[in-house]
Amino acid sequence: MSYNTMQELCPEEKAMPLSKFYYDYPVHDLPQEEKDQLFADPVDYRKIPDAPHFLDWFTPLGEYTDYESAHCMFPDGSGFISTYIRLPKDLDVKKIFWYLNWLNFHCKSQPEGTGNIRYKIWNPADHWDHYFINWKDKSEGIHTTESLDLGEGDRQYDTIRHPYNMREYGLTQEIMDRCGVGEMGEYETFDFEGAHLCFGQIRPHPEGGFERRSAEWIGWRPENGKIVRVEKTPCSEEYLKKVAYHTVLEWKHLTTFIDDLYDEYSKLPNDAD
């Protein structure tokens, strides 16, 4: 995978001051040891909770599963992928949360149909567009357009990330307090038939700073209080490895520019170029 591939920006994007975060902060590959872990053989699926028991993935602060960074296929054709990242100890995570909101608004000079440079700077090889469905907040979902193969030629596809309340699926206040998790979860639908049950959690690390955990069950979604199978969702071991590499690489890259981006843009108007 070509982690340092860069899509061509349009002239209006190139003229934005923001473009320096696209060109002047190169993406660096992961250490070989980390890649070896991401591309390792799949874990035994019997060690992974099935999607209806997703709450087992939430662990008390300072405690971890045996599958923090893992992938597997289940016998029914669905899949599982998890990643773990220790964020830099001196990183102020309010900057991360600011960015995850800010990137859903387009710059005032972003031409229609050319994506979103605020999203492209996060992963230049794969990212294209990212915005709130209602242009205000994530209550009605988030639309993204991206690929996952780091510029190797896969098509970019459209995704909607839908919010849902996990209290309707067994989450309790006791679990929230013990595991440092909020009540809202997300699932994804696509411009093809299928669904993913997704979790991303940023929480304090016991030795200081923060960590990010993620887990995804491919081929499942919440519906009327139950986690249900979406049979035609495509999944393969190759796909799971793509997701893992893409995810860890982009989160590591985000930490290289977030301080400078926050300092320059956090106090500017929401549509600043």
C-alpha cells in the first residue's frame, strides 16, 4: 500500500492557507514491528465476542482484552477488526475532539464536488469528503467518501455513519462509569448493501495521557433493540487488514499536525480557508 500517495488538490484548495497541512506534513509509514502485528494471522474467532455481545469489548479503565489489535472472520462470513493506539502523552485531547467536529464543515472556498480539504489532510491517499448530514451536528449522521487501500486504486465509496443510543442495547450507567464510555454508538451503511457496527473510544491511559481503542463488526447493525445480521455485507481477511493499516496510519499522522492546526484554526471562523 502506498501510504505516501497524495491525491491532486484542485486550484482553489491549493490556494488555501490550509493546504500547507496537506503538503508540509508528510505521512510516515508505521514501524515494521507494528505492521507485522497488523498483518499477522487472524485470531481464533472463538476468542472474540460476537456482535450481539459487543458490550464485552468495553473494559474497565486500565484493563484490556486479549484482542486489542486483531482481526478475524466468523463462520457466517461476517468479520471483526480492532485497533489500539497510545496517543502521545503530552497531547491535549481536546484538540482531537475539536478536529473531529471541525472537519465536518467545508471551507468557504471549497468548490462543490471537490471533497473536503479538512478531511484530506488527515489521510491524503484515501480521504475525499466528510460532513454532517444536516450541516450542524452528528445527530442525523455523518457522510464520508474515502477508500481504504492507501491510494492503490480501489474506488472511493460513500458511507453514512449513523448514531444510536447503546442504552437500548444493554449499556448501563455502571458500564459507562467503569469503562469510560458514552451512551452513543455508531453504525455504518454504504453505497452498496451492507452495514458495520463501529466503536471508537478515546480514554485516559493508566500511565498518563490517552489511548484510542476501536472495534468493528462487519455485517451487523442495531435495529429495534437487537443487533441483527446484514447478510450481504462483503468482508474478507484482506479487507480487514486494509482497515487496520488505514486506521492506525491516519491516527498516527493526525498526531503530527494537530497541535499546529489547532493553534492556527481553532479561533478562526468555522468556514476559514
